[in-house]
Amino acid sequence: MTAAGLGEPGLEAVTALLREALADPGTAWSLGSFGAIAEFLRDADEPVIALSDRRLGLATARGAIALDVLPDLRPLAYETGFSSGWNHAVALCLPEGACAMGRRTVVTELGPDGEAARPEDRDAILFDLGLGMLAVDACMRTRDPVALACLRAGVGRPLFDPANPIGARLAAMSPHRVFRARFGRIEVFSDIPGPGGTSPDGPHTHVLPKLLKGRRTHAATTPIPAGLVLCAAIHPPHPYKDGMGRRIPFEPGRLASFRALLERWADPDWLAIKHGGEPRLGGPISPKHARSARRATASQAQHLRGESADEEEEMHALERRLPSHPSS
């Protein structure tokens, strides 16, 4: 798929999309690449703090999200279908030539985090973990003297070097995790689960070294046009699962709401296939992504008829969330 057929969305339309998603407590967010991702979600009754600057976003006691609306930010709504259901999201993409972040490959001290979502965090020290991702910097932030000493002892070394002291003490230190792209960031304040632990409900991060080795920006099942790089995603409420991926009774209203997003933000060639068309000869939609779109449509029809699949749901890694361990 190429980005050539995608028109300019307009700053006002993109801003409205982001504002509406931020206002909905049922919408989750992710920011990262294939192998390292931060997620922000909140409870409906959770106290929310507005940002004190011009950025869009909000903070809770467990995490924060802060966004800038850049002229070249491209939302792209899509679905991925599989044997027992489907996933959906609105990818937030940048052109390949305009998405690059630091791409550091060793732990690096960056200084005070002057762009922190909350003013009280802006004197804490930010460290790039050196994961080498194209469009995202995965960082940690702390002002705790003990954690600072440990992070500084690891500066100049790859994070996963056995000699790096950070890895063994990461869960105990539980510094803030800060994932940054060109147009924004997600911050996670909750503790890191120890060995054998699971990610908490709410904001959390995942780092999987084996997946990072592939240097992919997104899963192969995600239909991102060539020339665009997925940096983050909006995850509107899903019709049959909650924000943590657990099954809930099917809600057809949520399906209708996402279909409206597809009509506005999906790739036109992909959307034509979802509506029953065939891929254009030599067109941008691969047979794999065409099959996935059709599976999603068929599964939705089953759910609308009350015939949802009985087998256990197959979750595609990083299409919605990553495995619960190891995490950071």
C-alpha cells in the first residue's frame, strides 16, 4: 500500500479527532514500535488533570499523554481480522522522511525533561534507553538519587548488555517511563511488575528484545501504506472486549461508531475491499491485507447475528497490546 492515494486531512479535522478521543475514557492510546510500546488508558471515574501548556492531552495519577498536531500527521483507521474476531485502531503516522527520533543504541542521559506533561516532573532527569527505534525514543525519568546513580552507571552501554546494572534493578526502581515521538508522548508512572508479574490495569509499557531485533515499525498484519510510519495509535472502544483485552458482551453501537471512523479515516483502496470490492490489479492493497479486511467484515456479521466464534480469541502481538512479560 502506498500513501499516494491519501489526501491531506487538514489540521482542524485531525485536531477534532484527537480531542474527541482524549475526551472518551473508553478510548486507549499506544505509542511505540514493534517490540516496545507504551499504553495510556484511564477509568471513567478517574480524576483527570488538564495539561498546563498548548498541547492536547491529560494526566492522571498513573500516567499522561501529550500531543502536538503536526501538519504531516496522518490518521489511518483500519481493522485486522483473524479466525475468531478482529482488532481495530486509528494509526497515527508520519511520512518516513519526517518521523526519525534519536535512534540511540546505548543508554544516554538527556538532562531534565522540560517537555514533561506535568510541571512537577520537568526537573527530573530523562534517560534514553538506547533501543534504536526509528520513530520513537523509549526513555526513563527519575529524580530519585539511588535510581539516578544506577541509570548513570549504565550510560554508554546497551540496555540489554549483561554488564549493564539497570536491567537487574529496573522493577525495584520503577522510574517513570516516557515514550516520545515527533508529535507527542505517553508517560507511565505506575510500578513495573517484577518477574512473573503482569501489567497493571491502566498505563503500562512493554519492551520485548526479540521483537526489537527485527527493526519493524509495526506488525506485518497492520495495513500501513508504504511511505508512512506508524508512531502511535488510538484504540476506540471495541465491540466485544474492554481496554485490557478482556471479553465483554457484544455492543453493536461501538461497531457503528468505528465504522464511521473508517469512512472518514481509512485508506480508500482498503475501504473499497471491506465494502466487498476486489483489490485493483497492481494496486496498493496486498492480498494478505485484503483477506484480513474480509475476515473482519465476516466476523462482524457473525457478531451482529449473535453467532460469535466459540474458540479462544487469537491476539496478534502489538496489533492491540503485547504479551504481559517481560515489561517495563
